[in-house]
Amino acid sequence: MEKGELSVNELVLIGVGGILGAGFFLASGIAIHTAGPIIILNYIVSAFIMSQVFYALSQMITYKPVEGTFRVYAEEVLGDIGGFLSGWVYWTAGVFIMSSEVTASAIFTKYWFLKTPLWIFVLFYSILVIGINLMGTKNFGEIESWFSTIKIVSLFIIVIVGILTIMGFFTKTPTIGIKNLYAHGGFAPHGIKGFLGAMLMSLIPFGGVEVVAMSAVKTKNPQKYTPIARKYIVLFLTILYISSITLLLMIIPWDTISINESPFIKLLSFTKIPFIASIMNFVILTAALTTMNGAMYAVTQVLYSLGQGRFAPTFLTKKTKKDVPIYALALSSFGLFIAVILSYILPKDVYEYITSATGFVQFFNWIIILYTFIKYKPVMGNTSSSKKEWFTIMLIGIVLSSTLLTPKQSVGFVGGIIILLIIFFLYYIIKKLNLFDVW
């Protein structure tokens, strides 16, 4: 995908495609189960956090469109350690995102094949996405645009079906409407602990703005198109997420929602429409796979950029005739096979474990992006206050710390800390051995 190949419409659709995935369709069930109806407020806070990180990225891209985007900016103002940490932390988060999405895809597929082991589907989808990426990125924008359109239409269908269900159409059982938001233990049945404990799972559906940053430099006019795309993506996702979650909770009592299936499939099962649940399950499966495919593209490009900056071995910059960084793709694929192993060992809890670790590493990278933006402002000649950026960093810190309130998510917290310490340790070892100058 060469510079100038993407239009602003394709950028918006790639953004939606990269962000809208299993993190919303499946993780929302975990978030609702943890917090109850107050999860609506969680999504509002999460939308604010995402909008601030997206704003920081769009401002830096508008000033200096460059491949590698946030990694390059971090290196420029924070030095080698900034470029190394930003790149490798994002790569690690991206690998976890792929693992999370491929696990979710397998869970969605088990809707039709209950007796088939989870790991078989995880392995199949891993091989499928690797194969797609080996074909090259020439048609990446067009493919992602089509699949993003499918995701958007599916969410609109969910919202429309939700509204009609509340009005009394399509229902097999009586609905309660707005009373459902407080009739089962109150609006916040688990109090502040439930609200905080659900923050990570409510923020995860907004993750993926980095994919937009990677793609923005491929547009005809990054300075013009990036801010436009940001506004549309933030507005669109915020409205659709909050409206669909609110309608869902008005129809289905929150305490009947399972953490092992998409709550939206449960919603559609309430209707009398033949095969609607299976059709939507297929659409959601497609959403997860395309998000996984977008993540694979992004992490491969970041690893390629790390190789160019000598923050990784230069052999990772080797490309095939189809312009695919083959060794970067191979290394990025390694995480998928870890997901295969985990889905074999821990099939019941693997999604929440991987997703919580994903969120921790991914949102730590958001802190790096925001801090980079604060330090980059003088370079850009931007004299505005950084209070919003510091406030957002504080909110992300609260989100990450709150994972300790939930046993399964605390595993992800510990795993995320270990991963970050390993990356820090590797930086100092590599620097001490002067490997940055020789590989």
C-alpha cells in the first residue's frame, strides 16, 4: 500500500474496522457482568479517553506525517528509549490483540460446533490470517473498507432491532424497558468496585486507534484527512456503542448475561426472526477476524519500522516481491500459536486472561503516546495547556490499577507488568552490548 492510495472514507472505515471487534461484541458481556447497568457510564469515560489519545496522534501526524508514526515521535523527543519502548510495547500489545481476537473468533464459531475443541478453531483462524497477510497489502484498504461496512451495518441492525423490541415487536418474552436499568439490584449493583472493575473491559472496545495512525500516512493528504477521520470515528463509535449497550440493558436483565457468549446474540435470540442470531454471529465472527487481520498488518509494520530504526535486527526489514516484511510477519505470528496452546490448556478462561493482558500493555502504550505528545508540543509550536493529557494519563492509570479488583483480570495485570519489565530489561541489555549499532 503506497502513499496516496487511501481516501478519507477508506481511512474512516479502516479505523472503524481496526477498532470495532470482539472487544465490543464479546468483552461487553464481561463488563456488564462485572458492573451492571452503570457500564453505560464506563463507556462514556472510555470514549473520552480514546478521543484524547486519538487527538494526540492526529495532531502529531498533521504536523509530521511519517511511517512508524508514534514510535518515531517518541524517539524524536524521548530518545532511543522512547522509540524502543513505544515500538516494542505496541508490537507486544498488537500480538496480544491478535491472540484475543482469534480466541474470540473460535468462541463465536463454537456457537455452531459445541463439541469441537476451542484450540482447533484458534489454529485454523491463525493460519488463515497469516495466509492473507502473505498475499500482500495492495488491496488492504479496500478489503478492510468492505468488512468495516459489514460491521457498521450489523451494529445498526442491533440498534434497530433493540428499538423495535422495546416497542413490542419481534419479542418472545415481555420486555421491561427503562426499568431494566435499575430493577435488578439498582443501576450500580456492585457499587464503585464494580464500576472500576469493569473499566478495562469497557475501554478495550475503543483500542486500535494506532491502526488509523499507521494508515493515515498512506492517504493522499494526511494533514487534512487525519483530523477529519478522527472526528467521524470518535463520534460514530461513541454513539453506536452507548446506544447499543443501553438498548441491550433495557431489554435483557443484566444479571442474566453470560460472560461466555456475546450478549448481542442473546438479544437477537429474543426475536422471532428466523436464523437472525446465526446470521449476526457470522457477522460478529467476521468483525473479530478483520480486527485480527488489521492488527497483524499493524504489528508487522511496526516491527519493520523497528528494524529500520535499528531497534530490532535489520533482517526484519527484508520484504518479499509482494512487499511483505516476511520475517517481521513470521515473528508477529508467533503470538498466535501461544494462543493455540493457551486455548488448549485453559479453554474456559483463556479469553479473559489474554484480553486483560492485552488491555494492560495496549493502554500503557497510550500513556507513552500522551506523554510523547506533551513533550512534542514545543517542537510543533503548540503552546496550549497539557492539563487534558495529564488528566487522561491519570484516568488510564486508574483503569490499569482497577484490574486488581477482579481476580481474572489481575492475572493480566501481573502478566502486563512482567512484559513491560522484560522490555525495559532488554533495552538496557541491548544498549550495554551496543547491539543497536551492529544488527
